[in-house]
Amino acid sequence: MNRRHFLQNTAKAATALSTLGFPTIVPASVFGPQAPSNRVTVGLIGTGRQGYGQNLQGSDLKALGVRIPGLLDLPDVQVVAVSDVDSWRMAKAQKTVEAHYARNAPGGAYKGCSTHRDFREVIARQDIDAVMISTPDYWHVPMGILAAQAKKAISCEKPLSMSVQQGRALVDALKKYGRSGVPVVNRTDSEFRSVRPQNQAVELVRNGRIGNLQKIEISFPSDPTPVPPQADMPVPKELDYDLWLGPMPFVPYTEMRVHTPFDVQKRPNWMRVDTYAQGMIANWGAHYFDVAQWANNSEYSGPVEVEGKGEFPKSLWNSMINFSVTYRYANGVEMTCQQTPTSTPSIKYIGSEGWILVDNYPGVISASNPAMLTSKPSGNELDLSKTLWDKVDFVEAVKTGRKTLEPIEVGHRTISISQIGLIACQIGEKLRWNPEKELFVGNNAANALLAAPLARKEWAM
């Protein structure tokens, strides 16, 4: 599958909206004067662990004594629709939304949140300004392109895509369907840039407190033990399994491929299956490669060389584990990442005059010289101390039309690092990478792996 076919077939999928009685291109009211309520109307697509928990309700970072706000925490947001292929999860999200708004409604009742099994109904609604895409990874780009065509503001979960070409197709669509040369308002949904230990480290590195940046060392958490192939199972009544698969090839249902029924707390099983996600190098890479690129001032570019090795389990959970990957940048910076059976999340920046370490999540920051951590930006130096939280940043951008802190172009560049690292491990060779052309230099076998994943004909993307 190449990018041209991806876009052509996505357009066909969008045209199919008309058969459902919905227009393909829908104007968003927020790209102009606000409605009398002055609220941004949002449709939540995906109500699983991340969508229902983090994106809808937010969470408390007790270690830092702060709260990451969810959509329901924001007074200038109205969640008016939820969509999921699991009817139990969708109903739970609807109940939570309506109970929240009922607390401030006249008479203590509110019934203004609709449910939609098919996400295309949400995208087609003229009264919805923005969509929050919180689905399995392989759905992000197809949904994002359809939302861009409908000119919806888009916040999309990370990892952003399943391939470099696929991610680039989404970035291109945002530009194509924007207005007056300005892309559709968009954000990669990740809170890492807003967590103070993480952005403080970036601030100190960018402001030269460790001298010239020379090396970045990243450690990812360990994976659970892979599960062996599973027996076929009846599809749960609450799950539209065919729509869950969507663009992916048909395989019989088994719980360990999808998610635990009647549960929104457990990490979903699909995250360990390489058809639907790309394992820890993508899941945690979407966080750590993002802040690493930010610190290296290369968030719209990437490395020029990559090599690595990893293990690929022959099981249902077959995502790469126990890996070690090294990247090199044109400016001389070397970045390493590793995952072992006992590793924990961390990132260390090493410079010519010292180092900064952010250990664990949300992060405990330390430095070779502790006094470094009390230094304040001066003059024109970068100051990230007042960085908005991810949902707040997105909503403010929707209301004003400004660029978000982490546009999808940046999220695409971030996850591309994960993807070329994965390819280097699959190929087993040192590879040269051209970040401008987004191609490997002189390696056709590696370039063949940059394409979008295979798809079922009716969902060919």
C-alpha cells in the first residue's frame, strides 16, 4: 500500500458517508465567532482505557501534586457524543458524561450526549467542532483523515500511526483540507510536554545548562510475558468485532487480541499484537522520543542513522521486546533506547558540561550539579514553566485557530523514530535515514517497510 492509494481509498470511504445520509464535508462553527454558549463541542471516538479514563475524566499526578484535566474538567468544552464499537464501554462513557453535566443542569437532569457505534456518524455531525480520537493505533490515521476532510479540529492519541507513509498521509490531509493555507487545527494527544520534570529538563538542555548536548539515553518499561496463540472464541454480544477490525485483515475473535470485556482499567491486549500496535518502542517512544526531539531542537526532522536489535516473540503477543536501538543525528547527538525485562522509564541528557536525568514517570529530575535545577531562564531563553496541559492547549487552539504545542506533524516525526528503529531491528543492519525525504538511503528492503499496513478491501486506506 502506498500513500497515493491510501489517500484515494480514504476519499472513497468518505464518499460512503453520503449513503448514510450524512454530508462528507462539514463546516466547524468554531473557526469563527463562538456559539452563544462559548463552548467547543467535542465528539469522543473511543471510550476504552485511555479515552474513558484519561481523555474524558483526567487524572491526578499525586507524585507532583497536580491534576491532568480531562475534557469534563474544562468549562469551555461540551462533550456531546461518544462512539465505540463496544456498546458497554460506550454506554458507560455516556452515563459518566451526562451525570457530570447533570450536576449543574436545571433540575439536576441532562440527556445531551448521544452514542454512535459508527465513528463516521460523529465526524459527519454539523454541531460537533472537534473530535478526540482515542482508539487502537491502527485506526488513528483513517479516522484522522476523514475528520480532516470534514474540517473538524482533531486531537489524536499517540502512537499516531502504524507506518511512516501512513503518518505523512495524515499530515498532508490536514494541510489539504485546512483553510487559507492553514492546516485543520490539530494536536498529538500526549501529556508529557506538560509534565514539569519533563519540560524542565528540555528547558535546561535547550538553554545550554549542560553545555552542548552530546547524548540522550532512554530506557523503556518492560513488557508482560507474551501469551501463546489462543483458541477462537465467540464474539461478545456488546462488541461489533467486524468494525473493531475495520481496515485490518479478518482473524477469528479471541479476547487476548482485543480487550478485556466489561473493563476499562486494564491495558488493552491489542497493544502487544503487531497488527494493531508496535509495542513499547512506539507506546513509550511516543512520549520519550518526543521530548528528546524537543530537547535536541529536531522535532520537525529526525536522525540520519539507526541500528538496533530486538526479540520478536512467536506468539499472539508478538510485538518486539528486549530491544536496544541507537540513533545518530546530523548535529552529532547520539540517542540510545533500550528495553530489558527489568527496565523502568527514564531519560538522561548528557552534555559537554554535565547531565540531567528524569527518572520514572511522571519523573524525578536530578542533575550532575544540583544548582542547575534552580536556575531560571533569562532574556530570550526558553521558559516552559507555564506550559498548558494537553487538553487545555488543544481547546485554546480550537477557539483561536493558533498552532498547538504538539501538532500532528510533530507527533508523526516522533513516531517515525520508533518505526525506523523497529525496521532497523527487523532488517538487522545499520541504516542511513534521510529525514527530509523520509526514506532510507540505498536500502529497498527497509524502504518497503515504510508503507501503510495491509488492509481489507472495503477499508483500503
